[in-house]
Amino acid sequence: MTDMNKINRLKRNRYRLSKKSKSDCRLSVFRSNKHIYAQVIDDKNHKTLFSSSTLDSDLKLKTGSTKESAFKVGEKIALIAKEKGFKNKITFDRGTYKYHGRIKEVAEGARSKGLKI
């Protein structure tokens, strides 16, 4: 896949999020070959509010990133959101990735702990 295809897909996804989203915050997900990262971003102030990843000390794994570790990252981000008092809906931003595999597990992990996506 060329870089322009990836950039165009990202722009298309962000445009849809900005038009259809009713919330001010979004849960952005990034995956690499070894790790998965999730962060909640306030779009009004353009600030990262909090984040979680497989690099966190309580989520560190001896093997590479798996669906189980992605699910745990989603659960942790939902617990942090509850502690910070997020009761409204947060938009899920998958970036250039398909809603499949580890990306889907992050969303399901967050939903399992009560986060509204």
C-alpha cells in the first residue's frame, strides 16, 4: 500500500468522525508489530488526556502484542476514563486500520468495562 492511500484513508476517517461525532473526545488507537497504544484525545483543546499501552508496567507481556493484550489495554483505558469521570460517549478512532483483530479487541475491552463508544 502506498503512503498516499494510507493518508487518504486517514483523512476520510477523520472527516467522518468530525461530522458524525457528537462527543468532544475520541479514543485513538495505534498498533505496531510489537505493541498497541490507545489514548483519549480532547479535540477542542487538542490535548491528550490519558493513555495506555502494552508498554505499561502492569500490562507488559513477555511475548508480542496479541488480542488478549489489546483487550487488556481497552479495559485499562476504560477504567482510567471512569476514574476521570467520563460519563458521556467517546468516539472510537481506528485511524487507517480496519476494525478487525487487535483494533477490535481494544474497542471490545473498553466496552466490557462500561465505556460508551
